[in-house]
Amino acid sequence: MVTIEDRLDLTFAALGDTTRRAILARLSVGEATVGELAYPFDMSRPAISKHLRVLEDAGLVRRTRDGRVNRCRLEAEQMHVAAAWIEQYRVFWEGQLDALAYLMATNASAEYDRPGWS
């Protein structure tokens, strides 16, 4: 059974590569064939297919056959799961930074209240 943690590992591993992020950016504007996805890169079709396989395994891309042509489209649901995971930590760290800012502001004003400060 694949857990949410396993899916997140696959998603972040897939997003960790520049070529795969570029493929996802291209697919965000619409579906494309493997050849269209390979065109801007200086790599073979088999190399692009390996990148697509990683994206498929992560649930970020769906590939379908249309005759002899493979068409790819973005599957954004798994990105929403990853974004929700990141959001938890954004909220946590914003709270921590707000508390630190408050502490620093409180300590700074207390320093100026000491005798000898003008």
C-alpha cells in the first residue's frame, strides 16, 4: 500500500529536477506529445521518456496512446497534496517568525528604557 508519505517522496523527488519542472510547466498550458516535450531539450526521446516515467510514478503526469503517438497531460492533484503539506510548515514558521519579531521588539524597547540610554 502506498502511503501519503510515499507519494510525497515521489512528488518531491520528481520536482527536484530542472527538466521535469520544465516539462510540468509546458504541460500546465495543455497536453503535448512526447516529441513536443523533447523538442526544447538537448536529449534523446528515451531520456525524456525516463523523465516522464518519474513524473508518471509520482502521479504528476498521465500518458495516453493515440495511435502511435504518446500524449501527455498534467495531473495536478498530487501537487495539491504537496502544496498542502508545505502550507502546514509555512503557517508554523510564520508563527515562529512573528513570535521572534515580537520578542525582539519587546527586548529592543526594554533596552532603551534602561538608565543611561538617551
